[in-house]
Amino acid sequence: MIPQAGKPINSDPLPAGCYRLGGSAASIAYGMNRFCHALLVAANRDAFKADPAAAMQAAGLSPAETAMVNARDWLGLVRHGVSPFLLFRLSGALGMGLAATGAQMRGQTLEEFMQTRKITGAR
Amino acid sequence: MATIVGGLGSPHAPSIGAAIDRGLTQAPDWKPLFDGYQPMRQWLAEKRPDVLIMIYNDHFTSLFLDNLPTFALSVAPVHRIADEGFGPRPLPPVPGDAQLAWHLANALVADEFDLSISHDLPLDHGCLTPLSALWDWTAGWPGRVVPIQINVLQFPLPSARRCFRLGQAIRRAVLAYPVDCKVAIVGTGGLSHQLGGERFGFINPVWDEEFLDRLETEPESLAAMSHREFIERGGTEGIEEIMWLCMRGALAPKVRRVHRNYYHATLTGYGQLVLEDMAYEPAQALTT
């Protein structure tokens, strides 16, 4: 079926626990996503680790965004509009691996999450 | 004239590239996946395509939200190995095919796919993982690569049908390329996985197997699906399956399956596929 003219094909509500980057939330979270993106560069990671508050202020993060980073509130950041691929750059810079970051979003410890997996030696 | 020797499907998770670099391909939990690459490598060694058209997505490595194209085509003569934050992988730079890429650019835009043209697109795991698993690159890459990048990260994404039709347009363009050249199309990513939100870690092997069935025999039915349906059944990042649909669009309506494997690891359902056209019908393929 071809979508009707003008009907947004991407606007259906998603299942519970699913988020998408886009729309006005992406505009609001652009600075936060850009901050995470910059952590691809080692010098930016080092500056962030050395003085998180200064780095976040220099990047122009909002007080709410700064608070979520300080609280390691990964789920809050995803709901805010941060792409998971960029979130992992942030959590990684703070020493938290991908699976541990994801487990926290599920409300689990890394150990609890890994117990739900059949294969654990190959991501 | 150029020919299409077939289409391949491969996951593109960075962990697979890391397993190659660390020599873990025979580790017990990795072996079922890398065993699944052997028939694909053998098929490539027999068919010897000159060019792989890689349908992939960048992961905010070389492209970012400041200017994010829906479709991007690389005309670069050579592609750098991107640094994804841990230093570039130890792979040789990947040769492009500027002549074919410019032909594709002209043909696809004439066919109403107004894609971005890139002269310098360092490749990230979206392209390099399948490439480094499929081709033996230790003595240099055995062929050239034309990367086509699809936005699957920021909505609005192109529809599944749009990706399928892009594949059909790629087929028309390749078959009209007046140069002796063997081309294979590689769809990358997926299958089911989810990396954000409370549903992190979602894998759906039942859906993945159904997707592989339908991709082979009734791809139009997948092209009709909404993004929501893909996400519900395959997870938010499972939406990468629309890139496999692009590959499938570049093949004939009826295909022959040469190889299929499925394995799911900790976070992702991994599908591996080789398809060939059932009957080579260039005259029919050239019609819209």
C-alpha cells in the first residue's frame, strides 16, 4: 500500500520501551547529541573526564541535560532524544560498557541482564 | 556490459569486526557466525565480482545530524578507514569505483532518487564489518566498493518501499552500465536488535527467520510494511532490515537461494544470505 499523500509514514506510536530520534525532540536534543558526537575525539573525551562540568558548560548543555549526565540517567537521555549510538559514546567515556548501559535502561544490573542471554561470548 | 552476479546479506555489528581483529573467529560463541561466512566467501571467490555495492548506514561516524543525507553515494576513488573512537581498524584503505559511481549517480538521479554525492566518506563498521568478513583483504582488497549510505538513524527514514525501489533503480542503472564489470549487491545490518530504551536487548528469531523467508520469495510484502511494524517485530535498530530490502530490489523478482544462515548472539540476530537471479532477463529488467 502506498502511503497517502502527506500522511506521515513515520508518526505511528511505537511499542512500549521504544524510542526514535526525530521531530522536535531531535531539535531540542541536538546540542546534547552534538556533545556526545564530539566524544569520538580522544582530546574531547579527556577534557570531559578531566572536568565534566566545564566541558558540559562549554558545550552549552541545559541544566536538565547536565543533571541527567551527572546522574548517569541513560534512559532519561534516550527519552530526551539522544541516539543510542551517541549515548554509548557518553557512557563509554564514563567507563560504562554498552551492555551495562543497556542493562541499566532495562532496570537491571549487567549480571542480571547477561543471565537473560543464551550466548554471552559473542555480541 | 555490466552484470549483477547476485546479492548478499550480512550483519554489520562492530563486535564482528573486533572478533576478526582479535583472532576470535573460531571461539565457541563466534564460530557459528563465522562458519556462516565461509560459503559466502567461497561464492565470492567463484563469482569474482569486480565491485561490491554496499548498502549500509554510517553510525554518526563520518556523517552527523548537522547535515544528514537520506541517501548518499560515494564517488571517492579510495575510502579511508574511519576512527570510531578507538583508532581505525587495521584494514587497508578501500578502493572505490568512481566511474561506476558517477554512472550510478547520473542514472539514479535521472530515476528520481536525488541522493547526496560524497567525495570523502571514511567507512565505519556499517560497511567495514561485512566487507572484512566477506573478502580476504590480507593481501589487499580483491575488488572495488561503491558504498551507498541510507539514513536509518533519524526519522523520517525512507520507507521500506522506497528502499526496495532504490534497489530496483540500482539494478536498472547497473545493467545499463556500458562497461564489462561484474557487480554484487550487499545489504547490511540487522537483523533484530534494539539498543535504546527499556526494550534494550530485544531479539526476535521467529521474526528474523520469517523476514529471510519473505525477502526471498515475497519481498513486496515486506516493502508494504510500516516502520512501526519493523520496529515492533525486530526492535528499533532492526529497522536496518530496510537496507536488505534495497539489496533485494536489485535482484530479479524470482531468486535462487545459494546460502542462508541464522545465529543470534548476545544482542543481535545475525542473518547471512546469498541470492542469485533465477533467470537473467536484462530486457525485462530494463523496463520500469
